Amino acid sequence: MSLSKQNWIAAGVALLLAFASPVGALTSASAADRDLDAETWVQDLATEATEMLSSSDTTGTDIAVEFQSLLTEQAAMRNFGRSALGPYSRTLDDDEFDRFIALLEQYGTGVVRSRFSEYSGQTIVVTDSSVDARENFAYVNVNSDVLSIHGDVTASVRWLLIRRGGDYRVYDITVETTDETATFSLLQTQREEFNSVLSSNGGRIEFLLDYLRQRIRESGMEPAN
């Protein structure tokens, strides 16, 4: 898959998109209801991500930069950011939101990278998908399994995409172990984390930006702003 050839027209999506909960997003679907193009898109993305993290030819810093570029180019980051902020997103002006998104790209990709690193050397295989169509876009849920080197399923990864026209972007990623002892939703986790910081500091965005900068520095990177 050539990321440079992916063409995404960045368009503002109504708050309905940012805060809506996809109906039936986590259910399996018959072949007729599946989005095979989305399944291929996710398979290519997952393969590239796992190969990148398993590479021994690049430094940790190089992998961090490449992984950030990979995910931010393929993620609906601004939609994700508004949803992660919840009602606090309505209090930000354009400049504050832009600064938040720039830091979120660094911080969020670090979180995803650490999760995917747990499955280094394993294989992610897409199994099926389902579509929740809306008026001008669709939510597409793509299910995949994480396979050990012996072929055993060790976890499932559910990819929630936004499809506009023929373009896809990642809106959320949920990882669940096969024994159901651990479930991680990127969107839910970040929403709880960010709202905790904001509610403890009078809803002031600068406290959240400082929090993100600190966490980014702890990961060994320099904050974007």
C-alpha cells in the first residue's frame, strides 16, 4: 500500500459525527453486508504497522516518527479529537483546537504504537466487516484477529472507520484479549483521560495541552508546540 497515493479530502464533519455512537458497529455481518475494500485497506495498514514495529533496521526514534506519520495520515484525527474532548470541544477556539490536534497526533500515536508493540512478531488477519450507513458517510467496523507464531488467536482488534466516498480513515481502535480479561478502546480511554484532566482544572485547555506535552517528553519526543 502506498500511503503517498492515499487521497483524503479533509472536510469538517458535523458534531453529529463527532459524538454519535455507531449502531451495531461491533457486530459481524454476512458477506453481502461487508465492505471488502475496507477489509483490504485495514489489512494493508495493519501489516505495514506490524512490519514497521518489528523492523530491526531502524532506530526507536525513526520508528516513532514513521509510525506517527503512518497513523496520522490514515486517522480521522480531528473527528477523533472532538469526540475525545466531549463537551469541552465546544469551548475551544480554532487556534486552541489546532494546537490540541498537533499534540494529540504525537501523544495518540505513541499510545497506539505501545499497544501494537505488544504483538510484535505476530500477525493481524482481517476476518470480516459491517457497515452502518449515514446520509453522507458511513461507519465501517472491520474485525481482525491477532495470531501467534503458532497460529493461535491471542486477541482481536476492531477497527472503526469513517468512509466518505471511496476514502477511509480510522476513527477508533479496540483491542480485546481472547480471555476477555483486557479491553482497550483508544477513543474511550482518551476521552476518560482528557476529561479527567479538564474537569480537575476548571475546563481550561492549557492544562490539558501542558499534560500532553509532559507525556510526549516522557516518551522521548519533543512536543509539536
